[in-house]
Amino acid sequence: MRPISWLGYGLFLAGWLAAGAARSQDVVTTRTQTFRGQVLSVSEAGIRIKLDQGGEITLPRASVTQVTVTPPPSVLRGLDAYDKGLWREAARDLSKVMEQYLGLDTEWAAKGLLCYGRASLINRDYDNAAKALEAFLNTYPDHPLILAAQIGQASIELHRKQYEPALAHF
């Protein structure tokens, strides 16, 4: 048997660590089981997850007791762009929250949805802003940033010259 060189071992270890770092594991717990893999989508019906051991399953929302999902890189980039005032980049990167993670019960998903709505509003994309802010209000009614979504909705109504609904939002 040939000994492994330090260089070979180092390359193996670097590759192994990179593969593990590139793919984080999401965990969805129900009343009776814990599922590990990658969350593919979230809807009112359930959370669809690609399982580590193979296959996919949709877990009914009512049976889910805990969710631990790592935010995707595009969401992290979008939140960073939002914090820096780069509204177009923020809206582009955070649109994934609307598409894939709408309703996920994590702080990053809620904040991502709100920031997507606010960035769309600043970009004068009023239709997407209205959809995102409405989704935020419906999905996270007890969130501490609910007032920011309501002010965003009022701003959209003012832009549309619908003063009565705007006043109701204020």
C-alpha cells in the first residue's frame, strides 16, 4: 500500500470540507419525526423537502413543529444589498423569497419578504411591492416590522391616487 502524501491528504481534506460547506442541511421536525435535506418550496399546504437519503416529501404545515433552514446565498446577498441601499440588486436577489420560501417560519424569510417589498416599492415596481407587502401582512401578522409593511402599502395607494385606502393604512 502506497502512503498518502501530505499534499494529497490536504487536497482530499479541502475537497471534503468544501463539499460539506457548500451544502447545508435543512431540518424539518414534525410531531413524530425529523427530516433532513434541502427545503425545495413552501406553500400553505406544506413544506416540500428533498431528503438526504433520496426522494422528496411534502410535510403538511399542521404537522410541522420546528423548521431550521439555512438562508440561500441569494437571500443573504439581497439583504446585504438592501442594507447598502442597492435597491435593484436587493429586489432581484430577494425575489427568491417570494418564489420559494413564502411563508417559511424563519426570521430571514420574513425579513427577506419585507425587504423585497420595500425594495420593489423604491424601484417603483408597485405591483410586486403590493404583492410582497400583502403576503408579509397575511403570513406574519404578529411580526414586529408589520408597521413598515403597512406604511409601504399606504405609499402604494398614494402613488395610485387612491387616497381613502391610503388613509386606512395610516
